[in-house]
Amino acid sequence: MTDTWRGALELLSSGSLVSGADIGAALGVSRSAVWKQLQRLQEWGVPIEKIRGRGYRLVGGMELLSRQRILGLLSEDAKLLLGDLVLLEQVDSTNTVARRQIEQGIVHSYVCMAERQTQGRGRLGRTWVSPFGRNLYLSATWEFSGGVAALEGLSLAVGVAVSRAVQSLGVEVISLKWPNDILLNGRKVGGVLLEMLGDPSGLCQVVVGIGINVAMPRDVTIDQPWADLDCFPGVTRNGLAGAVLAELLPLLATYAETRFRGYRRAWEELDAYSGEPVRLLTPGRVVEGVARGVSDTGAICLDIDGTRSFYSGGEISLRKAL
Ligand code: BTN
């Protein structure tokens, strides 16, 4: 019974009209049980139309996350790196789910994705808008032995991995904004949120959270210019999930050796602001200069009146100078 929502959505996924009786018969539940589940999905913003006396239609159709399809896109080597892959219906935040796993001792290569987040988190305390069945919300755990120093630049490297995954699906106009915003034609299409646990100078665990807008409803309110991948026919949610894992798992497995040095050049090739006048908003002050790429540890380099200075830290954000 708990999976009725999934069965019903799968039957409606093509966008055609299906009767409540047919859904109930296919799932072995009553028509009223079907209606109850579909009402719940409607409350979450899933565009299900009830047509009196005829049945239900999911406007525009929907592709649910599928374990089989995602795993089918991974190489044998990548599958060996994957501990667990869990697909969830609704969660507060996949990063919180992954964090709880770490707190329970499941520290390595646990990956979860959700259809919907009720408290999706972005950097700098922002909300990450996470409607049902539209986008990718993914978190992965990994354990590192070298403390936070071993993780320097990891969030930027993950930005490179996500960009490569998106590019592999035919989307070429991807760029990065320091530290780890993924941009499509200059508008934010994805982001990375890293959270650390454990010993900052020894054995520590990291939650890598990745959000990518695939087909955001047009009527959402987001407090910055945003984009999604809706107009790219090569992009499906499962295809994207597989492509992201195919890039992310090897990155995590080798990061202790490669460190950010191994990704610096790739990051700079994707740098949206290279050579541009920018402003860095730090907690205490605003710094203006010309963006000149990043250091081997992922710090941003600004040319300020001919002198190069490096800045890093979770509380800093970057803007184009006006
Ligand atoms: C950013 O502000 O750019 C980071 C956004 C990160 C969003 C993802 S969605 C999956 C994971 N769960 C969360 O609550 N946040 C991250």
C-alpha cells in the first residue's frame, strides 16, 4: 500500500488519461485508496487532473527516479564504488538523510535521491526549491582520513564533475561560478552543498549534496536568476542521475590523491567569471577586483590594483561588479 503513489504515478507517467478503476485493479487497491494517494500528490504540487467519471491525467507526464535505470548507466567499476543507492519519495533534505546515516555508522558511499525535499538547503542558509518529480536532489557520503585539509577544494571539484555529467548529455553551455554554482547561459541551474562531520584533523566524513534543476515548474519563486535543463531533449532525470554518479564516485574514490590540483585546470576552463570585474561579499567587507581563476586549494584569486589576493571560506559569495 505504501508504494501505491509510485505505482499510480507510473501508470500516469505518459500523461494519458487512466481510470481510477484501472489504476486500482493494476495495484490491487480500492479506487478510494488510489484517490487518497493521488490527492496527497496533488497537495505536493504534482499536476494531476481528476476528470469526473473518466479518471486521472498527469499533465505533462513525469519520469520517476528508477534504481534500475540509474544502475544501468553505471560501469562495473563505478558500481563497485557504490555502497548503497536509496531512492526516496519525500524527505526534509537528502543531506540530512545522508547525515543521519553517518551518525548511525554508515559512513561510506551511501547515496540517496528524493523525488521531493520539504527543507532543501542551499549555501549561505538559502532554501533549495525542491518540487516533486521535477529535478535532481542527490546526496552521497564518503569518509576521508586526512581531515578537512584533504577536502580542500572538494566542492569545486564536484562542480566540475557535475558540469561534465551535464555536458555528457549534450548540454554544452555549462559554466561554473565560484565556488560551486553550476550555470547555464549565466543562470544558476545547479549547486553543491558539502557538509562535514567527524574529526577536522583526522578521520572525517563528508556529505556531498547536489541539486540540479531539470524541469522546474514555471511558477516557482526563486530569489536569483535560475535555469533548468528542460529544453535539452537528451536530458532525463534518470540519465542525469546516472551521469552524475558516474563522475562523482570515481572523483570521491581518488580525491585523497588528486586533491583539487587535479581539477584546477578543468575548473578554470569552465570559469564563468574569468577576467571579469567582480565583488566578493565576505562577512566583514566587500572586496572588488578582477577574477583570475583559482589556487591549487580552490581559493578564488582576485587581481586588486595589480596585486593578486586569494580568498576562501564558506561564507563568501561572488557577484559581477556593477
Ligand atoms: C547551493 O546553494 O548552490 C547548493 C544547493 C544544494 C542543493 C542540494 S539538493 C540535494 C541536497 N540536499 C539539500 O538539502 N541540499 C542539497
